[in-house]
Amino acid sequence: MFASMVMAAALFFTVGGIFMKLSEGLTKFWPTVIVFALFVIGTALQTLAMKREDLAVTYLWVVGLESILAFGVLLFSESC
């Protein structure tokens, strides 16, 4: 259960980051709404995962998975 919540939280944060890029500085309405919705869901999942594990462990897993899942280089032709 812990692993699935951490994985889902990282995925929601990653997709939220993609929509943050698409919102062009939070100036486009619908991508901005989606950013906040995905980040709230990701935060809720991470909080639920922290009921079973320490903050340091949970945070490191979420941030680590989020960095692995980051697709900016592929989707937006960004430099590494």
C-alpha cells in the first residue's frame, strides 16, 4: 500500500509539472486548474503514505521517483 501511494503521488506531481509548463506561467486557466488539482491529489497521497512511514523516507521516495519520471527533456525539447 505504501509503495502504490508513493508511486501515485510522484506520478501526480510529475503530470502536474507538465501542466505547469503548459499553463505558461499559470496564465492559461484550464492548465492552471489542472496543476493545482494534481498537486493537491499528490500531496494528499503523500500525506497518507506518511501515516505508515517517516517523513524523510516518504519525501525522498516521492522526490526520487518524480525526478525519474520527469519528461521535460523528451516532451518539450529542454536541455538536461
